[in-house]
Amino acid sequence: MRFGQANGQAHLRLGRTQVLTQASLKLVQPQGGKPNEGFYKFNIDFSSLLHGCEQAGMNVSLKEMKIDISQFIGKVLKSSRAIDRETLCIIQGRLVWSVQVDVFVLNEDGNLVDACFMAAVACLMNTRLPEVTMNGPSKLRINEDKVRNLNVHHIPVCTSFFFVDGLSSAKPIVDATAKEEKLAKSRLSICMNIFEDLCGMATHGSLEVDARVLLDCTKHALHLSKEATRRIREAFSQRHVSPLLDIQAARPSQIAEDNKRSALSFLQNLSMPEEVDAEMVAEDEVVEMLKQSKGAKPVSQQKEAPKLARQSSPDGDDEESRRRIEKLKAKHAKVTEINRSGASLDEELSLKSAIKDSKRKKKRASQQADE
């Protein structure tokens, strides 16, 4: 295991299997039910293996493997709470970080699940979050010079056991090569940490295995997880002494533009004043008219309508005043029509409910006439 200078860069080698990781950050809005938690997602890239798989007709199985590995990593890290998602929160309910972990498979020679899993965890360990501050209500500053590491509570380590039909199931193959994987009928992946916690488990294939063999596999996975955790932490502590070749150290321009647009959109929504709904204001005024005009004649109501409209119109904008007056006239005409039809208006009856009441009475009268 070796760590690089770029954000989230890590290089892992298991035998001939080599994996390189890179992390990218984006500013997004949190979920409604989890306002103080950010996101992290994993993407497995098999572009270096596509040519050979297309010749062998394995392109479909490669896509399925990509989905299975990425979902398995996400589920284990989420259920084991290895990553503190609350550290990704910037402003509760408004702005959080979204971390995307890109896992590039450089060479594949078996045991790809374990390699991608440990490389993804190492990538999160080497992910640095820049400081985000607000300078007033209209400026959001992302300080790339002042960063902090993502909080990783513990390091789950995945260990895969391959069972071959015809051999004793009590002796599965660990750290299998590509040829050994082709001979195996089933695979058991166990994720554990140094605290002896079972973080996750996944199976693939179908082969009967004794329960005692599963317990032995768990003990062996615990031993290997302690050794792997020691090596990962040792490499992480020496990341500044022997860094990896600096690949793509500068942040891509597209990600920078996306973060800039997200920040501007957030600031616009934050500083936007609450607009007054003219439709709701006019509705309330019509309800007051209904209460005041209870029992009055329709002619007097028609004379009072322009007067009420002039009193409620604003003094500043003439165009807004005209629109407001037209709305009041139209709604007052509806009130007059309802009163002429003999609809009964209660104290708390609004215009919409009065119209519905009038329609129901007309429909009932027409049905009685038909009968």
C-alpha cells in the first residue's frame, strides 16, 4: 500500500493485482430525512480490462462484477459505521460534501474484491476536506490551503475464501489467483476489523460448507485483518516520506466549476427574500368581503367592489396595482353570482368552498328535476 499526494490517491498491490484510487468532492444538498449527513459513492473502473474481456465474451459479467463490488463496499461501510458521514456536513439541511471514490483496476490476477475494498477504505483515509466559510450572506469561500482528513473510525478488511469442488471444504483457498478463481464453485467474503467486529459478509455461488468451516474462516479473517490494518496504518503514517508519483494533482476544472455553481445556487437560495403571494392576499381580502357583505344586497356589493380594490392597492407600482384590482373585481363578481344564486355563506366560509357549495346545490337541483 502506498499513498499519493492528490486527494484520496492510493495504490494497492496484492500479488499481480494492482488498484489505483482517486477521490473527488462536490457540494450538494442533503437528503430530507438526514440533514446533517453527506454522501459517498464508489465507482469501479475496468477500462484497462475491457479489451481482453470483449475478446473472451465476458463484457456482461464484467459489468455485473462492477455493480456487485461497488454495492458491497457501500453496504459494508454504511452498516459498520466505519465512515463518519456527519463530518461531511457544512451547513445543516443546506449544504454537504459528496465524496466519489473512483477505483481504477490497473491489472487483475484474482482476489479483486479484497483489493478494491481495501483500496476504497485507504482512499477515504487519504481524503482531505477543504475548509468552507461564509463571509457575509452572499459569499462562500472554499479554502484549499486549510484542509482536514475525513474521519475514519475503523478499517474494515475484506478476506475472500474460495471453495473448489472436489477438494476438502475445510481448506478453502485464500488470496486466490485468476486461475484458482475459475476453478472455484463458491466464494465467501468476510469483512472484519481489529476490534473483532463482523462488519459484513457476502457469498457467491453454491456449495455446501460445514458450519465449523465458517467459524474457522472467521478466525482466519480476523488474523489477516489485524495484519492488513497494521500495514495500512504504517503506510499511511509514512505517506509524506515516500509518496506515490503525483498523478493528476490539480483538481479537474469540471469539478471546480460544478462546486462553484453549487455554491452560487446555495447563496442565491439563502439570500432570496420571501416573496409575498398576491393571490393569497387577495383571497383573504375576498373572505373579509364575504364576512362583511353577509345579508347585504348584491347592488351595494357591486358598488363597494372598486372602493375596496382602491384601498387595498399599493401606492408604488401601477402595474401591480392594476393586476391586483383586476383580481379583486373578478373574485367579487364570483361572490355576487353566488349570492344571487342563494348560496348560504357561513362566518368561516372561503371563496373556494362557497363555489363548491354552489356547484353541489346546482347538481342536486338538476338531479331532482330529472327524477
